[in-house]
Amino acid sequence: MNTLQIIIIIFSIIIAVAALLIFSGILPGFGPNAPGQTGEISFWGTLPSENLSPVLNDFSQRFKNIKVDYREIDPKIYIEELISALASGLGPDVFLLPQDQIIKQKDLVFALDSTTYPLRVFRDNFADLANLYARPEGIVGLPFYIDPLVLYWNRDLFRNAGLVLPPRFWDEFSESAKNLTIRDGQKITQSGAAMGEFSNISQAKDILALLILQTGNKITNPETLRSVFAERAAEALSPAETALLFFVSFSDPIKETYSWNKAQGEAIEAFGGGRLAMYIGYASEIEQILALNPHLDFDASEVPQIRGGKLSASYGRSSALAISRQSANKTTAFTFIYELTGLNAQNLLAKNSFLAPALRSALAEKQENPILDVFYKSAVKSLGWLDPDPVQTKNIWREMTSSVVSGIKRINQAVTEAQRKFETLMPR
């Protein structure tokens, strides 16, 4: 290595360290929190105001000359309302951008270039799931929180079956489901696990995505934006075929693992009612479970893994703070999203909700509550994928699953057709 090469390497390291110090706020007088910031911004999202108020109040205390107007919108109509408002020029300066809307709503976002927020700093600051927001046009949002999938399990039902611990691997999950399921003929009176159906498992699509992502397949290629879940390597089955076979085995009456069907009602309600032993759901769903049955003796653990697999991964859904392309207050908006993704704000949000922070330094803090510890570890391990159209892709996978369960299509035929339909949704 010659002298010039050494100088270049040293200079690059100095620049990287300086950028990290500036954007972490360690070097005073730099970054978006310089004194004298004033303005007014509107902020739209789906988070309950009571969860967000402590974060916004803290921001207002530190930035007294910036007024923030938060509008909470029902998640069922959120995207529709946002698109309509921005189309009429009446949209917010900042809005929550769910990860499954990154592709579909990219034209609404003002992307941050590498001068505003260096990519190296972005990747160092946020958990791996956040990389979905780093697109060729720039960073389309600063990750605000992660809501990871976890395994909820009923302690009473496990004890009744003589089971000591929740399953760590999928083969153990199958065996536990078999031991925990009670049948009266073909009627299931107690279910071991809610798997194999879309009609009454709200997270069915995300469980399938989890199973595929744990194999190392990305579902959609983030660089080429092509659908890849049906592609085979050296294996006889594609990742999607393997995942689908496992998923539907729990709703097949001829299989030993048969533990779920349409007659069981909604999965989360069955779990809350003590009729379901294992429920794969989001960390944030713990509030609904507690509301359904405050006396339920249950716990949470990380989702099972592939035995001998190369990855230890969960699936997470995240939302980022995005600046509207239409905003006339982009500088103030950047100050706002920068501060809300800092350590203090991230800890405040986590303290007032069951959402895990997206910031690595916040995730690294030890949690005394064992359930929160599971949520944080699962957030660190969370993976995701770029979804071209969340409604359409759910319908495609629903049809794929039902066609296999009913025997209308062979599994390779169903998966191949699903990938072909995915391709029609991908941007060109």
C-alpha cells in the first residue's frame, strides 16, 4: 500500500467519524438542532395521541418556537386520507410512512440525500429493518418504531400438556402444536397453533413472509424490484413452496399437526379466550390480548427458527417519519423528524407504548421487564420486504394458500402463479 492510498483511507475514516458525531449531536452547533429554529408543521399518523403526546410534549419543551399539530387517523383509512389530502395540496409536512407503502407512495416523499443524512450514519444509527427506507433516490424516511412478530403462549395450557418451555425451532413448534391440540372427532376443542388459514388469522401474510425470509430469500429484490420468492437454488422446493407446505399443514385434517380451521374464530380472540395455546402476533397486540382477558396466564418469546438455519430472524413492521414533497417547511420538518428519532424520543415512545424503538442505541438498553426484553431482541432481528401493493399481495397469497388447501392446485403451480401476479404489481 503506497502513501497516497494510506492518506485516502485515513481521510475517509475522519470524514465518517465526523459525520457520525455531527448527526448524533455530539459536536455542538451542527446538525438540525441549531438554536433559533422556528416554524409550524403538521404531522399525520396512526399512532394513538396518548402514546405520542409525551414525545411531542418533550419536543415542544426543547423547541419552544416550533409548533407541531398532530392529527391521528384511523389506520383503515389512513393512506386514502393522506393521498387525497396531498393531491389537493392540503396534506401534512410530515407523515408516518409504513414500510409496506415505501414503493407505492414514493412520489409523495421528499427523499433525504447523502449530504442531509449520510447513508453510513443512517445504517449505523438504525436497526437492519430500516434499510428498506434507503432507496436509490435517497432516504425516504427516518424509522420511528418497530413492531416485531413474537410468539405468545398460554402457560396454563402448556402446563396442562406437561410442556415446560415454548418452542425455539419450527420442528418443536409442530410437535408442541400436536401435543396441545385437543379434538373431539374432527372438531377442535383446543387448538395448539393458529396456522394455515387466511380467513381468521390476521397476520397470515406476515407469518408466510417470516417463513420465507428466514430461508434468506428476500421475497422481492430491493435493487431490481423483481419478485424472487418462487426462485429455486439447489433445493428441490423454492423458499415459498417450503414455507407454504409448512403453513398449510396445520389446517390439513389428515396431518398430525392439524390444529386450526375456519371454525375456530379469530385467532387473537381464541388466544384471549384460552382456547388457543400458541399465537404468532405483533408486540403491539399485547394490549388487545390483555383487554380480552386481563387474567390470562400467558407469556411471549421470540418466534421459532429453522433448525440449522443460517439466520436467526423475526419479521417486523415499521413506520418512518417522512417529509412530504409538498411541504413548504422542509427545514423545520427535518429538525422535527431528526429529533423524534433521537435516543430520548425513542425511549419515551417505547415507554408509553408496546412498540420497540428503531434506534440501535435505544434497542441496546437492557430491559428489566422480560416481555419487553423479548420485544427488543425481536426488533433487532426483524426483517422485512418491499411490498409493491399490500392489499393486492395479501389477496394473491390468500388465493395461493386456499388453492393448495382445497387441492385445486399443486403447490408449485400455486406459487409460480402467485409470483407471476406479483410481477405485474412491481414498478417498471
